[in-house]
Amino acid sequence: MAKFTSLVPGVEIENAAEDFKKALKVEQYRLGKEALYFPAGLKWDYLPLSAVESVEGTHRSVTAGHCVTVTERKPAVEFKTAAGSFQFNLEKQANMQKVLDAIEK
């Protein structure tokens, strides 16, 4: 059985395992009705959606190459809570929109 740990101290969900089972897979993350889950070694950390104060789509720049550098913009979603900000990096723009749409519901 997987172990689930909340990222926001003092804010936990009742049944993380059940929410996780029904969660939507978005790249390496899982988006449940009550939390966003992401892998952390052999366990899963989660961000309770009830603790989220705001959410917005953003981008990060990835630079690669030695002689000729290439910069690529990759999508990300930033969640702001009382405990701080959490950024979840994604590979596809469509997945960023999928997360934002699910959070708005």
C-alpha cells in the first residue's frame, strides 16, 4: 500500500488512498477530486485542493546544448497556499489546460 503525505502541514484529506484510486492521470501526476498527487520516491506526496488559494498556468525555460544553446518553453502549473507556492512541471500544453480545467470545476 502506498504512503501519502500532505505538503500543507495540518491540512490532510480523509481518505487519500481512495481519492488516489479514482484520480485522473496527468503525466507523472494524479489529479483527484480532493488532491493533486505526485511521486516522491516510493510514496506519494499530495497537495490538498482545499488548501489552494490560487492556481495559474505558467511556463519554465529549459536550456540545453553546449556549443549552440537551445531554450525551450515548457508548461507548468503554480499552486499558491498558505504554506507557500508549489510548481508542477509538465511536458504538454494540453495537460496544463487539463489540470486548470479540473481545478476550476
